[in-house]
Amino acid sequence: MTQLIAVLPGDGIGPEIIEQAVRVLTALGESFTIEQQPVGGAAYDAAGHPLPPATLDLARKADAVLFGSVGDWKYDKLERALRPEQAILGLRKQLGLFANLRPAILYPELANASSLKPEVVSGLDILIIRELTGDIYFGQPRGIRTAPDGVFAGAREGFDTMRYAEPEIRRIAKIGFETARKRRGKLCSVDKSNVLETSQLWKDVVTDVAKEYPDVELSHMYVDNAAMQLVRAPKQFDVIVTGNMFGDILSDQASMLTGSIGMLPSASLDESGKGLYEPSHGSAPDIAGKGIANPLATILSAAMMLRYSLDKPAQADRVEAAVKSVLAQGLRTADIYEEGTTKVGTTAMGDAVIKAM
Ligand code: NAI
Ligand code: MG
């Protein structure tokens, strides 16, 4: 059976960067079926909703979803449920995507873009896996109330609940081990088990899941130390797996080690390995329609899709090697341009990647 890829271009630069990624996928010569539907503001304009039934149906039946980006100032006045950004939240929920994979890769050619010294960060290739659906962001009870006891009894207090159920930890741990197995075989589980019960359970469960993966080297680290290590010696990591809140913070921190938002792909996976792949950046309305957006984050998202959902690691390698090759040739879109390199537009960058493949 041929694999079905749902392509959802979205708004702003979404259609421009997606076009290049689709050309790259097509150039691989595999027998994919690629179907396209509008999403976000584009879908609101066409069908009155950011995630219309036809778009959701396509995403559901596809083997993987390639997503551009959504959002534009012109939709700011819409009620929350109709805003473009609701499409991505809706897709995560409807497709049960609970694992967010965010690589931080710094190609040696772009080492000057980082705020860290080149020798610390050049050649960085790490992956942060953030659990997406549990933790303190969703735990009940939560609220603002009059404090019933303690030193501040009678004062207003806010409270949230950090919660993780064992099966929830187990499934994200499995994604961590499976992913590490497809990379350099090292997994670091990040928690705060010296003070949090949730983290103690997290650590116990991850340690238990590790028995099924004797080929993966597991380590544990407290989150505060992980934050330090990420800027001190980020190359010590391969894959980091952590909860929703720690992952939110650490993945943003790690992405900035590379200094180039136009280069960073991401994936959100469900239990079966099906996933939604998108660049980490947004719809960049300030440069939309100018033909200057960097398509590499989206092309690299397509490579992740080949590796993690479509079981085509050799083709993923081919795409990633082609991206490295165009950077080595000195080709740069405006966002990563520096003196002495050759500035190219969105389409020319796509052309170069295809040629390099
Ligand atoms: P943004 O990531 O769209 O843009 C930030 C800056 O980076 C801008 O100066 C932009 O021109 C530049 N940039 C981003 N991607 C680029 C690329 N591929 N090539 C060259 N330059 C690039 O973030 P911003 O401005 O905060 O948000 C713009 C819109 O995107 C908003 O409506 C926001 O809600 C939405 N957004 C959507 C996301 C998604 O679709 N998953 C994620 C983040 C924001
Ligand atoms: Mg964040």
C-alpha cells in the first residue's frame, strides 16, 4: 500500500516553504500519495473554521501530516475558537499527539549564529522530547482561592497540580528509547525527583522501561542541572526525555543554542508512531509572499517524517545530507546570510536541495 501524506500548508510563509518540502519529497521517487487541505486562517477564509472536517479527515487517515504554519494578525479579532492557532491544538488533541520532538542542530557552517562559542556548540545535534498532554499545565485541582491554612491563611493563593499517571510516563519513555535507538543510542531522562513525587514516579517508570531497551544507555539528570549542562556542554546529550513543563523550557532553551529559527524542524507523535511534522517557527507574516523564507526547517521536518513515521531512514539521511551539502556550498537564505556566502530565495534553496540529493 502506498503511504498517504497529508499536507497542510496554512498561512503566511506556510505555502511557500511547504511547496519546497513537497518538491523534495516528490524528488525522492517514492510512491507516496500526497494530498493537500487548507488549515488555519486559510481554512477559515475558505470554510469558516481553522480545522474544517475535510482537513481533519485527511489528517486522520494519513500515515503522517506535514504542516506549514498558521497565524496572521488579520485574524486577531476572531473569537478564540476560530483563531488559526486553534488548528494545531485541535490536531494534537484529535490525533492523540502526546510526544513533541524538537531537535537542536547546529551545522558547522552556521556556528557563528549561536550565542555560544563555536567550539562548544559547532556540530551540535541533540533532540529534546517533551511530553505534551499531562503535567502541571493540565492537572486538577487548580485555581485561585483564599488560602485555607499555612502562614498565609486568609490571603489569596494560586495553586496548580503536577500529575503524571504511570501509563502516561511509560508511553513517552518508550518514544524516548525508540528515538534514541534510531540515533546515537543515549537517552537522558530529566526530572526533579529530589523534591517532586511526580518526578520520583517518572524516574522509577523510565528505569523500568529501560529493561526493554538494553541497547540504549539511560542516564538521569535533575532539571536545574540539565539547564546548566545545556549551555555548558550541550554536545554531551543525544536524546533528552522530560515532562511537559520542563520540556517546554528546555526545548526553547536548546533551540536558541543554534540561533537560527528558520532551520529547526519538529515532530509530534502518537502511540503508534504516526505524527505531525512542522517547522518550529511560525508563519512569519512580515516576510510572507516575498519569496525569501527559509524552507530548510520544513524540508528537515519532512526528513523527520521519513525517519519516524514512514520508516524510510535512508531517504531521511539523503534529505539531511543534501541540506548539509547546500550549506557547505555557501547557499543561504536571508535569515542565515553572512558575508562571503551566497544569498538565495525560497525556491532556489529548494532547487539546490533537490540537486544535492
Ligand atoms: P515567527 O516564527 O513566525 O517569526 C519570528 C521571526 O522569525 C520573524 O521575524 C520571521 O520573519 C522570522 N522567521 C520565522 N520563520 C522564518 C523562516 N522560515 N525564514 C526566515 N525567517 C523566518 O513568530 P511570530 O512572529 O511570533 O509569530 C507570527 C505568527 O505565527 C503568529 O500569528 C503566531 O501565532 C504564529 N505562530 C504559529 C506557529 C505554528 O504554526 N505552529 C508557531 C509560532 C507562531
Ligand atoms: Mg514554549
